[in-house]
Amino acid sequence: MASALAQRLRGYPTELLYNLTLRELRGKFKRSALGWLWSIINPIANIAVYSVVFGIFFDVVAPVGDPSGLEAYALFLVAGLLPWTFLANGLSASAGSVVANESLVTKVYFPRSVLPAAAVAAWLASYGIELLVFGVLLLVVGNMILPWVPLVIALMLLQAAFVLGVGMILAAVNVYFRDVQHFLAIFLNMWFYATPVLYPPDLPPERYELLGLDLPVRDLLALNPMAIFVAAYRDLLYHLRFPEPSQWAVLGFGSLATLAVGLLVFSRFEPRLAEVL
Amino acid sequence: MDPAITVEGVRKRFRREHTRNSTLKATVFNGFRRTVYDEFWALDGIDLEVPVGGTFALVGHNGSGKSTLLKCLARIYRPDEGRITTNGKMSALLELGAGFHPELSGRENVYLNGSILGLSQAQVRLRFDDIVSFSGLEAFIDAPVKNYSSGMFVRLGFAVAINVEPDVLLIDEVLAVGDESFQQRCMEKFAELRRAGRTLVVVSHGLDTVRNICDQAAWLDHGKLLETGPAGQIVDAYLASVRDDRRAREAASAGGEGRPGGLWGIGEARLTDERGQGIDVVDSGSRVRIAVEVEAVHEETISVELGIFRLDGVHVAGPVHRFRTSGAGTEVVEYDIGHLPLTAGVYDLAVTIRDEHAQATYATAPRAKRFDVVDPQHLDHGGVVALGGAWSARSRTASHGD
């Protein structure tokens, strides 16, 4: 399977991928006065709302950075919210990518997988810009993140692989069942609250009894792959520490396996996409 | 030399769906039963070789499978059975400007569209000036495409596609775009590709186009290949079958031939040459006589109309003759044409008998006689009318005396 995968990747139209990504990015911000700034303004607005509601009204206390000593709910929040936003945007965009490019798929031959890939790549680019701004902010408040930058980039790529893997499956299935897009919106909302973005991972109770069942809530929540991603980002950006090797192993293996499954499923659907659309 | 495209035993199945589970809800309520459909073969065992160089046309009625075959050649559809082999680089012109983003400028879209069609950035850069000058949009190339007129949009799309310079170019019904001068340039570009030894495969409803620009043609019907051969021959055969179908339908809906009572009638219609011999094949520009038998009921002034139709339905000529019959019985009406001004092709002669003022129709024979016009000396290329003019050529330098 690995060699077959390598063969598929060798002939891959990277320039087409690049051009489609550029089209997504340019199209998104053309004809708006602030242009690229929107990719920063949107997360800032979200951060402001969440900081006020959860940081002040609910009085969620952020853990003290270990060893950074940082203690600021807003920064703790952003370190989790930015990766989450990338996931949500990347999945929505890639899920709709084949359907949105119907006229292209039914009229021109090219490897269809560039469509979800370009959708994810475009959001990865704006995610990169957001993280860059956030990084500068962290440096200003005295969090020395520079040594961790290579690891953050590695983490971003792993997350992109994960998003693309899931996104490709959704994109193919969405051609058959357009419900996928609507269902995804609801599912993402639930997933958001199941991920420790707004709250620290030790906020939920250890166990909770529901209808006579004793649920190990915190262990269940820890199975969420995004919880592991968010924890790793926070380790690097907020706490300034190396995420545990076991975390890396789970994320590395899990993301690449997800991508491989996504490619496999997508290539199964690929020959018939033009007919079904 | 290997053919440009080899199609071997290609079959393509489509599903005609009755209830489609396109929502999850429908799937659940149908108890997760699969979508109900019946299957039909859109392509049923096609074997075809498209030779290198020249223009190859696919003709057939709607639903004959010609567009499906083209999409299989373009690799947009994958055949369920069989194999398609293409020699050399292939490009498909199924939609012009596919993937153009309205908010992006013409320039940005040229690069985007180029890479969708399989060009690298460097290749687009190399061809960029050609593309822009071919489209004639130099002044607008940095304006967003959404401000283009539809003609400009299509012109830019065509300019990119044609500059991909493929070995095999697949074209679907895009010949009819743009204004006259742009069409002219498209035709020139096609001719240029042909001269360069490239292969063009065309799906077109414009049968005149097929006849004039294509060398070979394949006729598809209900997913099967009926005939391949020289384009003109195939187009004629196809048109003949189309008209026969239409006639059969008309006859069926009219509930039999002739008027109720069937008083007046049209007997045999013949074409004769100078020596008075019956013929089916006429040389363009030669003398021909049309003789029609009119079965009269009584003495009356009637008009006899001859209609000459090309197989695609174009009404080429309609001479009318008014005369008084000499009573009940058969009369032969003759029409003598000194130089038949028709170009090569297949024609139908229709005969209609009406009253003096051409108000009431007494009898009609829509296809009284079918005949071929040939042009062995090749005096005309295309067109409807053989003008039969006289040519001359003289040296210009001689007339100036230097």
C-alpha cells in the first residue's frame, strides 16, 4: 500500500494544487476592503467574546504555565481556539469541495483529490497567519516560543493530514448524500464543546452518573483526537514544554493513518464522482 | 503508425434512478434499501480506432452515447468494460473557461485554467502572450472575469484550451461560440492543428460543420456503433435515417397516407437525363428533367409544387406550376432544368398538389423521389447553390506592363 501511495503522490499535480489553493484564498478576500486582515479579525472577534463570557462571567481559571509561568485565560484560550478553528473550517471546506466544483469535475479530468486538498491547504495558510500573529503576541508578553517553532510546524502538518483524511471521506460521501454538510455543522458544534478549548482539561468531573451508569467522563473526553492536538499545542505555546512522546506517537500515527484511509476511500469513489454529480 | 485513440469493447452502464436516496432521511425511510433504479448501457461494446491526424466526428441523435463516449475518451467517465488507449497528450474542450473564478482577473484565471488543463506554470508563462492575443482581450486581462461579457469569457477559455497544444483534442459542441470573426479564428486554429498532424475528435450537432471540417466520422445509435467512414457519407446516412424516422412518425400520427377519400393522387416521380433515361445520380450543373404523374379527378386549374429538400431539412427550391387538367386521368408534369444548380449531396423531391390559389391541399408526397447530386470535377466546396460561374485568372504584372 505504501508503494502504491508513493506512486500516486509522484505524479501529483502540485502546481494545480497550488493554483487552486491560491484561487480559494484570493477568492475569499477579493473585493473586501480589509482583504487578508479578515483572516485575523474573525478569530480576534471570537476570542474577545469567549474571553468575556468564559474568562469573566463564568470565571474559568486557566492553569499556570508550567514552566512558562504564564497565567492568562485569553492566551490559554487562543492556543486551543486557533487549532480548533482550522479543523472546523478545513473540514467544512473540504467536505463541500467536490460538490462546489461540480462544473469542473464533470468537464475536465484531473485527480479529484486536489479539490479537498486545496480546500484544506487554503485554510492551513490562513491558520499559519493566525498562529504567526499569535506567536508575536506571545513573544511580547514574554513567552519565549522561538525554540518550539519547528515542533509547532510539525504539529500543524500532522493536524492538516488528519483534517484532510477526514475531509476526503466527507467530500466523497457528500456527493451521494448532501446531508453531510448540514450534519457536519451540528457535529462540529458538539465536538467543539467536547474538546477542552474553552475550559482546561481537568475542569470536567472525573466520573458522572447518568441514568444509573457511572461514566468516566474525563477518560472518555481524552479519547477525542482534537483534545490531544489542543493539549500538544498548549504544551508548546502556552506551557513551553515538550509534549509527551506518547502524545506524539498517537498524533503521528493517528494522523497519517487517517490520511491513508481518507486517500483510499476517496480513490474508491473517485471514478464515479463525475457521474453521480 | 499507431492510431491516436484505440477504443476496445468499451461498455458504460448508467443507472436510471426511480427513487434516489439523495438524502439520509430518504435512505432511512426506505429501510436502507438501495436506491431503486434500472440500468441501461449508454455505450454497448464500442470498438473504434481514431487515426492520427485529421478530424474525427461522432454523430448520432440525442442519447446515442456520443457525448458519453467523448467523456470516456476524456477520462471523465471510466468505462465499466473495455479499454481506451490514447497516444500522446490529450486535452478536452468540453466546457470553455472551466474553473474560472469570477472574482479573479483574466491573468490569474489563465494560469489557473492552464494548470487545470495540465500545463505547468512555466508552460503557461511561455504561452501567455499567445493566449492573450488570440483572445483579443489585451486591454481587459487584468480585470476580474465577472466583468467580462459572456463572449469574452468564452474567448479567453478557448484561447487557453487551444494553446495547450495537445496531440489529441476532444471538442464537444463548442464550435458555435463567439462572433463570426472569432469563429473564423477558431476554424483557422483547428486547421493549423490539423496541418501540424494533430488529431481532433468532435461531437457536433452542426452537421454542416462535420461535413466541411471532418475527414472521418462514426455514427452512434443507442450506445452502439453503426458505421464509420468518410464524414460526408456518414452524415448523409445519418440524416437519411433521421428523416425516415420523422416520416414514419408523421405517417403514424396522420393515420395513414393521403387525404380521406384520397381523390387526387401523385403517381411516380422520375428524374431523367438528356437522353430521357431515368436516373438517381445527377452531375452538378448538368441538364435534368423532373417528371411527376398527377392523378386528376376532374377538370380543374391546380398548382403543382415541387420541393427540393436537403437531407437536413433545408428547403433548397420550390418551383410551382399552375395548369388546367384535361379531366379525370393521369397527367405527366415535367420540369426541365438546364443546369442543375445544386452542390454535391443527397436530396429529396417532394410533390404537392393544391387548388389554383394554393389554399387547399389535394395530395402530397413528401418524399416522392430521392436523388444524389455528385460533383466529379469538384467545382464547388460546400454551400447550397452551385453558381456555375466562369473563372479566369490573369497575371497582374503583365497588365501593368512592368
